[in-house]
Amino acid sequence: MWILDWPYMLGTWLAVRLGADNPSAARSILGWWFEIPYLISIATFGIQILRARARRQNAMSFGMPAATVIPVSSESAAGAPPAWYADPRGIASWRWWDGRTWTEFTS
């Protein structure tokens, strides 16, 4: 549990070193002042990991490996096999390339 507690403990230790009583409101406030940004950063990192996993699973559900190089324009897609690619118009996440043109099918 110390992985989550150490910023709070550091803040309270600093408060006591700077002259706050033990216990005191100043000690608690400084502890939380250190703890809250730490917890927010952990939550943000966790959300980014979950979103990356969802993108990979979404790509795999279309039968497309997550690390595929994706053409982004009609010119660069010429000669590419029919498949789901990133939407060059940016309207949707994916658009079907039929081997000649972009179709209306999106996801």
C-alpha cells in the first residue's frame, strides 16, 4: 500500500519539518496536496492503457494487426488491398478501401 501512500507521507513529513504540529490541519492539507496529483496521474496512465488495449482489440476485430501501416489518402492507397484503413477524411475511425476507392462503409 506504500506505493499509493508515499506522496501523502512525504507531504506530512515536510509539514512537520516546517513546523506544523502533529497532528494538525496543515499537516493533512500538505499531505493531500502531494497525494492528489499523484493519484490523478496514476488514473490518467491507467485510462491511457485501457484505451490502447481497446484500440488494439478493435483493430484485431477487423482482422487487421494493430501495427499495420495504414495509407491515409487515395493516392497512397492506390494498389493497396481491400481492407479497413484509417479514414482519410477523419470522419470515422475506420473506412473500407475496396481496392479502387474509399467506400461509404465506416466504423
